[in-house]
Amino acid sequence: MTQVGVFNRGVRAALTAAVIAAVLAGCGGGGDSSTQTAPPPTRTAAPPISTPQSSPRTTPTATTNTPPTVHRTTPQPSSTQPLTVGSTYKCGGRTLKTIDAHGPVVVQPKVVKPGQTFTVTVTAKNVHVAVVSLPGITRVPLQVNAKPQNGRLVATLKMPARAPCGNKLLEIEGDLTAEAFIGVS
């Protein structure tokens, strides 16, 4: 190897070391040597999230995030009785039977066609809030808030147009927890 090649390699190594040292030292060049650089920003932790200590009557509800009103009571189970078989109806050429869930919920009519409306009435006393949902037929469960009518809570729902036939579960949540069924012919 020639002396020029060894010299170039040595110069190149020294230059590389000098550039690395300058970068590590923070040498940006062109500035006043008396100016100080600000330290890198530090990440401050967010203050801990605390829930206000309040009475149970002002605790927000899960579905609306608003405090419940004073008339709300503890949810009551709908029934401890077993399900029973009801009347028959046709479903795609087959004969099916309705399912009756005994309890404080009445569904009228008991069998509907896709696209038809039906009502769910909560007959229990001291029930002021109820949400009726029809899960499993559409991507998002169909939910309706029951409204007071003649001293009872009533929800009117429309069976989705593409609902398959068969018995469908209705879930009732609020001041009482209950289940009911509706047949789709």
C-alpha cells in the first residue's frame, strides 16, 4: 500500500472521529458561545383522575352519564318462573311455538312479520325507567326508552325488515331487569 493511501485512510478516520465528537458535544456552530441551550422538555405526568365522592343518588348512569333522578329504585328481577311454550305460528313453512317469559312484561302482538311494529309494556309498579333492546338482529342492538303511558311504561319497536323468522329475545333494563320473547313469522 502506498503512503498516500495510508494517509487518506488516517485522515478520513480522524475526520470521522471529529464529526462524531462534534455531534455528541452538541456543536451546532454559528452561535454565541455564551448562550445556553434549554434542557430538553420533560414529560410531566397527568394529574390522577379522581372520582368525586358523592351520594349514590348522584352517581352517573352507565348509558347516559347523567345522574339518576330521585325516584329510581333498586333493579328487581323479572321472575323466577321457568319459560313456557305458548301458541303456534308458521316460520318458513315450519310450525314454531311462542315462548312466554312470565313476569312483569307484556309483548303485543306475540308474533310479528319483519318490518311490523310491536309494543312492550312493563306492568310492574314503581318502575319509572326502562330501556327495551332487541339484540342479535342488526349489528347494533335496537334500543328504545320506554315512556309512561296510563301508569305503565310502554316501548314501541319496529322489527327490522331483514329479521329472520323465529323467537327473538327482548331485554329490559332499568328499574327492573327482565326478559321477554317475540316471534317473527
